[in-house]
Amino acid sequence: MATTPSSAPARNTRSGGPTMDEFRALESGQATLASSLTEQLNTLRTKQAADIDSVRGQMESTATEHNSRLDELKAGVDSILAAMAESSKAPAVPSDATALETPSTRTAVAAIRYAENDASWDRAVLRAIPLALRDRAAIWHSTLTDRQRANLCRFDAWYEALRENFSPHPSTVRRQARERAWDPDVEDILGYVFAKVALLKVAYPGYKEGEVVQEVAERLPIDIQMLLRQPHERQPSLVNLRAELRVQEVFWRLRHQRPLLRSTAEEADSSSSKKRTSTFAELATPSALVIAPTSSSSSRGSVAQRRGKPYSEDFDPSRLGQGKSPRTGKDTVCYRVPDTEETIWCERPCRRCGANHFDFAHDHAVSKAQVRFAVEEEDDGYPATFYVADSNNRDNSQSF
């Protein structure tokens, strides 16, 4: 009887299947495969969660950025159209209810529009315009039909609609552009140039740069005009003209002793937000001058206003004198106002001849008859101080 070798592996003699070692190897392989699959699955899940968090963060960041841009857009459009509320109070210009029609505001809107090269950004700007309409412009927009509002889907459609409904009369703008002159007491020369150029471009869109330069120079003082070179160049330049005027203004003010008088309203505006655009009325008229009160009496109005009559009505040459102004400390002409205890000081040259005396004392100063022209108001706004005559002290700083 043959015997089975001891080195042969044990087999299932009934089925002739794999040995026990092969079973153990198979089980070990299955365990290794399951462990590897579990590890890879966990890795994939971790990576997927990280990717989802990253995408979610990017989406939130993008949404926050877009919301911030929309807020900036809304604020920009609000500031652009804020002039409508103020312009509705200006009766001299009947159609300044919206500043969007003006070229300067259209430029500002275009700057916001082209800040992003994206079609959705343009749609956002268009959607923000109706939200920023105020006063008469908002009323006008509310009276439109659904079809008319639906047609305002392009920037040119908005500009055309606003131009048709709120554009000033051409003759009004042309008259304002021609009459706009430099007022050296309340504005610097560059402020005048910018306002004059803006009016000219609206009133005469076909003007060339040389023609604009000529118009700007024409409304300046003669002694500045005679020194300018740009109006006589073959190709005048507004940039070069402004450079010339900046220099000439300094010497002109020193020569004529005409400092720029800053108003209290202007100082208050400097601490608050400025309007981005100007209405036609603001461009056509220099900033109103409001002299800061120097005493409790001046806060109730000027001396001429409280007296109810101009200085020229009861002018007394014997009340003229010379002394140091309490406000500036400079030696200048002064005048004791009749029937009061106040003294006014001449801190600017005569408007009629430029000499160092009061406007109402011009005839007395030149010692000959002059033709008097009617003015809107004789209150020249000269700063005033209280003055009480002291009979015991004649040698003071004021000689009357």
C-alpha cells in the first residue's frame, strides 16, 4: 500500500479544492484590499470636502465682492444724482432737476460703467439709475408707462429721455456761457476756467479748443489778458492756458491786493462730502461769498443792512480815516458809520477804479463827478468793529 509524502499540502480530498494555506492567503489578500479601498475612499472624501469648502469660500468671496461693488455703484449713482434735490430749488434754471444730462455727469456715469468689463455690470448700473432718481426726476419716472420704462434698457435711451425732459433751453445755456466771468473775490482762476469750459462745451458743442481758449480769456481782467500767450498761438491749448493763468493769478492778486476770500459755507463744505456734479446754475454763477462774522453785531447782518440804507446815501467824508484793521492787522482806510458806534474797514480795492478806497467814496477820492450806476445792493459786506470816540486820547492808531 502506497503512502502519501509528508511534504505535500493538505487538500480537501473530497472536492480537490485549494489547500488551507491558499485559503489563508486569499483571506489576507481580501483584508489588504478592503483596507486599501477604505483608505482611498477616506482620502477621496477628505479631498472632496476640501474642494467643496474651497469652492464655497470662493463663491462667498465672489458674492461679497459683487455686493460690495453694487453698494459702491449705488453710492456713486446716489452722489451723481444728489444734485437733483438741490437743483430743484433753483428757479433761475427751469430744467436742472437732473444732473445726468450734463456732460460732466455723463462722464462720471461712464467711468462707473467702464470700471468693469462685464455685461452684467452694465445691467447693474442701468438697474441702479431708477433707484437714485430724486424729486422731479423721480416723479417723471413714476408717470411713465410700463412700455416706456421697458424701453429705458440702454444708456443712450436714458440720456435721450433725460435730455428731452430736463435739458435747459439752448439760449439760456448760451447766454450763461457768454456772460460767465471771473469773480476773483470768491473763486480762484482755475475754478472759473473749469466752469466756463463746461458751459461752453454744453452751449457750443462744435467749438474747437482754440475758440474755447479765446472765450475763456475774453472774460478775464485786461491786465491778465495782455500777458497771456496761448490765445495768440496757432494751436491754443487749454492745458497750457491753465498753466499760464495759475502763474498770472499770483502776481495779479499781489499787484491789486485782492486775496481770495474764503466763505464759511465753503469751509463747511470742505469737511463734508462734495457733490460730484454741478448744475447749470452753479456753473453760471460763482460761489456765493459769506463773510465769517467777526463780532456779535455782524452776526445780525452787516451795518448797511441794519441801518436800512446804503452808505452812499449819507456819506460824510469827514468820517474817513486811516488805521490798522482789527481783522488783518494791515494799515488801511476806515469809515465811522453815521448814527452808529461801528467802524468799517476797506479790505479790498474799489470795484470802479481798483484804488485803495471804499466803493461809496469813489467820487470823493477822485475829486470829480462820476456817473453812478444802479446796483442790486449797496451793502458791500465790509467788516465792521465797534468804535467809541475817546476825547481824552487823541493819539491812537486811528486818525480821523
